[in-house]
Amino acid sequence: MATSTAARYSQTAIPHPDLIHRFRTSCARPLMGDILRDELGNRRYQVEEMAAASKRISEIINKRLAKVPGLEGFKFITNVSIFQNDGQGARMFTSMVWDPDSDTAVQEIYTNENIKCVALVLAICVY
């Protein structure tokens, strides 16, 4: 006898995570700041290089967050935007409507005299 799709999902469903498994921004923000300082430290803004640098930084953040103990059950969406720092202001905003009990967003900003960088991570609990 074939098992219905609903029955298969109910047998393998993972319960809703408790507050212990909530994403802790206090773990991610310092790690992100270290990566931004290491990758952008003394760099000057070169428009030809910034797209590749943004992608590389995003990948590094994702890999490092995935290795943090306690964050194994999360998927990360990372956006890294690099601007030329000419003294102008910049604002970024994002919103996520998944599970407010376990998912969240964290942002880190890095600036030097040539570059302004905003790294944003959306952390989604997979359960």
C-alpha cells in the first residue's frame, strides 16, 4: 500500500525550534567584521574589482558561519555591497517574513577612506 505524501511528511517533520536554537547575531557580527577588515583592510576602490570582491566576501561569510557551532540548522542568504567612499551616505533595508521565532537578519558595515561596505546576512532556520 502506498503512503500518501502528507503521511510521509508527518513522519519526518522536524518540530519547531525552541528559543535555544535561535540565530544569535552576537556570534555573527564580530565574525563578519573580521572578514570585512581582512578582505578590505587597505584596499582602494577599483570598480573593476569590486564585483568579484563582493562575491568572494559573501562566500567567505557563508562558509565561516556554516562552521560556527550551533548554527548547523541554518541556511544563509548573504548580500555584500561595496561602494566608493566619497563621504556620501548610504542606507540599506531588508525585510524577511519567515519565522520570527528563529530567523533573523544581521548587518555589519565597514568603512575606510576609500571604501564603504555593507554586509547583510539573512539566517533561516531549516526545520
